[in-house]
Amino acid sequence: MDSPKYRAFLSYSHRDTKWATWLHKSLESYRPPKQIVGTVTARGPVPKRLTPIFRDREELASATDLGTLLNEALKASACQIVICSPSSARSKWVNEEILAFKRLGREDRIFALIVGGEPNASDDPAQAGEECFPPALRYKLGPDGNLSTERTEPIAADARPGKDGRNNAKLKLIAGLLGVGFDGLRQREQRRRQRQLFLIASGAITGMVITSGLAAAALIARAQAQRQTVIAKREAETARQTTAFLVDLFKVSDPSEARGNSLTAREVLDKGAVRVQTQLKDQPQIRATLQDTLGTVYMGLGLYSQARPLLDSALAARERRARAEPGELTETLNHRGELLDWQGDFAAAEKDYREVLRLLASEPEGRRRQEAQAQAHYGLGIVLAQEDRGTDAQASLSEALTERRALYGEANDDTARTLKELAKVLDQNGDLKSAIPLMVEAVAVQRGLRGGAPHPALAEAINDLAVLQIDNDQPAEAEKLMVESLAMYRRLYGEKHANIAMGLNNLALIYWRKSDLERAEATYREAYTMLRELLGENHPDVAFTLGKIAFVQYEEGHTREGMATLLESLHMYQRLFPGDNAEVARTMNLVGYWEMLGGDYAAADRAVQAALAMRRRLFDTKHPDIASSLLQLAMLEVVTGKFAGAERDARAAREIYTAAFSPTYFAAALAACVEGAALTGLGDYAHAEKLLNESTPIVNKDPYGFASDRALVRGYLLDLHRQQQRLASRRDPEARR
């Protein structure tokens, strides 16, 4: 390019944000040695500064069409720098950015900075998790614009300990960007460094410097004192006017404004929201503080549509004062991120939380910074879990737990909340055995903090422990906990709140598993109606509840209605999550199962194969969701006579379930039965009989199993017995008479 807009485009995983921040600042603050400025190289004349360097979080903070703008930025960049780590190697977006840059014909202008993992580790399957180069970096671009099978050797600088080190790695990248030799540049830098040290040493022996230093220190101290005085006065004035606003708010000058002679808490809140929009226009900072506070209170009450304009307005005001008060801006960003999460806008919530972490990266250490950072890591972890990015969510929540334990200790509400959310993500990632102890600890901390009194955090922790106990096949303990949690929610919130709706969902699950299908469906519909009213027509919780209604309808024998409801749930999920998503895959897998039971094997195969492919992109090979799709595929292969494939897939599913749970886990036993059916088809009756006889009682006795599964297993046993009788009759001619 003759005149690129950007010297380089930084590509990196969000997990490597700290490295990206360091590299971005290092490159943009670097000044090439004067002796080479203006020298013409393959990259053009050597500039005085390496600016600008494109970094998406810096350049596109307010963009709405990131895909288009990122592609334009790639086209406008002379070079590309890829920060390489195991996280970036697994990042779809990093890989796509590299591929897009190569398609511009600039494959020779891509430079790698290794910060973790090992290059080409994926050549050894045992070390594949340590790979740090994305696929697009390891293979050349073919004539068709796609990656070929021909390997390439990326131009790499290695910042890992014992390798190039940070400084030399940075200089290697700079040499590549400028088109100059690394050794020559390093020697010039060493000479420049020596001259700087000499000047510093020479200046240090003069009294002038000492005097100037003392004078400067005095001036700085004076300026700091003045700044603290200003801040103290401003905070005092904020507190005074906020107090006056709230006191005035609670005055009942006209009882006719309320229901009777007193105001309800909700009426006070609504009155305050109206007044804060019309008053204090000449005090934008105090107004923003009140808007943030009122918006957060609305959010806590589940009134999300009322909370949003208040938080948006507070954020706009605080963004205008970001330089003066960055702490206030990060506070409101954290609050709005939480609200966006509740509203199901996960991409926007993630953006807010990542903006908090970006802003805090340049802030000095201190308790306020540490608390805001821990809150951002916590909120980001929850959002990533909602987006089915389990590994990243676990890392973010683990970071938040470490930070909160350091800040608050163990007996603390924020620490307990983080324990609870980390436990949920571990369960989501298939590690139920590690999840339950963390959740039990979270409940114990909350009980200790609350002394048995109702509290939202305690109710939520009890609810989530109940959910894990359902997964752990402990229905009696789960029901006891669920009833306690729901009663506490109703005492706290009344009869309409998102937490009550989700508690109803969980209680309906207990009714269902007790075979009280009529009560289960009524409870699910109560939750569905409440969630639609609170969250709107398209929300993951609404889609989830629809799916549960479909289950109950199907179990009640209303198969056509159940399939229609399930497809409605699937379409809602697909609108919410256009790409790969765990709930989309789960629902497609169930559609395939019901299509198989209905006899439409072609439709069943399409749905099951699509779900399996998606789950393989989302999870590792030992995840229980992979086993679920393999089990469904094996069932379909049995009914269509593909017994060899059915035996293989059922065995693989059984092994995954056994490793994750136990050999007596319902799904593991069901997989063993399907494996037995496949062996029957292959003529291995002895092995089939052993598997079916050992596993059928587990399937039949499990209270959480589906009637359709038990019917399939009965059919497998009948088929085995028929095959055995036919074999016996062929061997014994008398038996045929």
C-alpha cells in the first residue's frame, strides 16, 4: 500500500487484552532512531512515529457494524500483528482476521508475537491444547482463497520467559514493520539507551537538578492538595444535594397524589424517576448519580424497561466527564452491563464489561479500581456463560473469585455470589463433581451472612443448589430446597419477578419428574406468561420455558402439539443466537429424537447430524452434550439398520457418560441398552443380553427417564428374545414342529 491509514492491525483474543494493551502503547510511543528516519525500505520511508496502530477496542468503541469496519481497517493496514497464545489459537475471530488479511495479498506482512503456549504443538495430539498459532497462521493461502495444506513458517517474535523477552520481541516486531534489520536496530537502541543513561548520570551531579526537583515536588504536592480539596468539596456538595433531593421526595404535600395518605415504595421510586429527569439540569454530575442509583433500584425490582433510560442517561453524562471521573464511568458501565445481561442483550453487555476492563487498565492501583475490576470480571463471566463460551466464562469467574477473596475474604456476599456462578459454569462445562461443593459452600456462606432471614442472594443460591441436586439425581433434596427458595422469593418480590418465574420452572421440573404432568404444565405456563410480560417476546428464558412446555405436552401424549411448541422454541433460540449455541444444538437434538419416534427418519437424521456438528464445534470430545448427540444418532442407526455405526456411537456415548457421572447414571444405562440393540443386530446375542439385562432395570427405575425411552428399551429386549428364539429354532428342528 502506498499510504496506509494504519501501520499495523493488532489481532488477539480477549484473554490476551493485557498483552494487547502493552504492545499497543509500546508501538505507538516508540520513536525510531533519528539516523534511520526517512530511510526508504520495502515498507516505505521510515516514519518518525509508528502511529496509528489499529486495535479494535480502541478504534471502534462506538461502532455498530463491527464486521464491515474491521474489514475496512484490515484493508487500510500496512501490516498485521497476531498475539499468539492458546486462547488466540482457538479464537474464530483471530483466525478470520488473519485469513482476511492474507486474502488481501499481504501474507508476507503478518508478524506473530508469541506470549504463551507452543508453536505447532497441535502436530502432537497429546499437546494440541498448547497450540498458540491459529490455523490461518500455520498454512498458506491456496489459489481459491482458502487455506491449503501447505505449511508456512510465520515470522515470529517470542516474548515468553527464556526466549526473546519483551523488549527484544518488541524490537523484532518494529524491525519488521519498518523493513529494517533487527540487529542493526537493536544496536542503535543500545547506543541510544547508553546516551540517555549518560545524560541522566551527568545531570544528577548538579545541584540545579536537585533544586528543580524539590521545587517540582512542591508544585506537584500543592497541585495534588488542591485537587483533593476540589474533589472533597464536590463530593460534599453531591452528598448534600442528593440528601435534599431524597428528603424532598418523601414529603407528602398532597396526600391525593398517593393511594390514601402515604406513598408506596414503588410510587416514591416512580416519582423520583420523573423528577430527576426534569430537575438538577444545572448539576449534571449529581443528576447522573441519582439516575444511576434509581436505575439500579429499578433493575433490582425486575423493572428493566424503567431502568434502561435512567442508566443510559447517566452513562452519557459520565462519558462526557470520563477524564475527570473515570471511576464513575466504570461504575455505570458495570451497572448497565448487568441490566443488558438481564435483558438478554449479551453482546452489548459483554461490550460494556470489556470497556470497563479497558478503562481500568490505565488507572492506578487502589481499592476502588480493584472492586470495579472484580465486578467487571464477574459480570463478563456470567455473560460469556450465557453465550456458551464456557471455558472463557470459567476463566473470567475464577479471576473474579481470586480478586474478591483478596478484597473481602470468604464470609462475604460478593465472594459467595462468585462461588455460585463459578459452580454453575463448571456444571455447564460438564464438571458436576466440582460444581456441587462450590455451590454448597456458597449457600453456607449466604446462610451465615443472613442469619436465616429472607434475602435475594440466599434465595438464589438455594435455588441454584437445588438445580445441581436435580442433575445429581437427588430429587428429594432438590424439591426441599426449591420450595424454600420460591417461598423466599415471594416474600421478597411479591408475585411477579424474573426470579420467581425461573423458580417456578424448577418447581415444575420436580412435578414432572414425580409424573404429575398436569401440575407441571400449569406451573410451566405460569412461568412462561410471567417471563413474556417481564422480558418480552424473544428472550432465552422464554424460549427455555417453551421447550419445557413442549416436553410435558409430548409426555402427556399430545405429540403434535409438543412438536409445534418445541419448534417455536427452536426458532426463538435461532433468532437470538444465529451462530453456534448450546441451546440451539440441544433443541435440534430433541427435534431429531421426536422425528425418529414419529417415523420421519430423514428429518431426524438432518436434525441430529446438525446438532452433533454444532456440539463438536462448541465442546471438547468428552463433554456430556456430545454423548447426548451420539446416543441419539445411535438410536436412529438402530432403527434404520446401521448396526455397526450404532454400536460404535452408543459405546462412545456410554463411555463419556460413565466418565462424567457413573456407570449407573440413567443416560449411561440407556446408551448401554442402545449398544445392546446394535449388538443384537450384529448377531452378538450374548454380549447384547448382558448389556440389556444389566442396564434395563436402571432405565426402568429412574424417575427422570422418559416413557418413550423405556418403550424403546422394552422393544430392544423383545427383539433380542425374538432373535434368540429364531436362532434356537434353526438349531433344533424339533422346535419348529
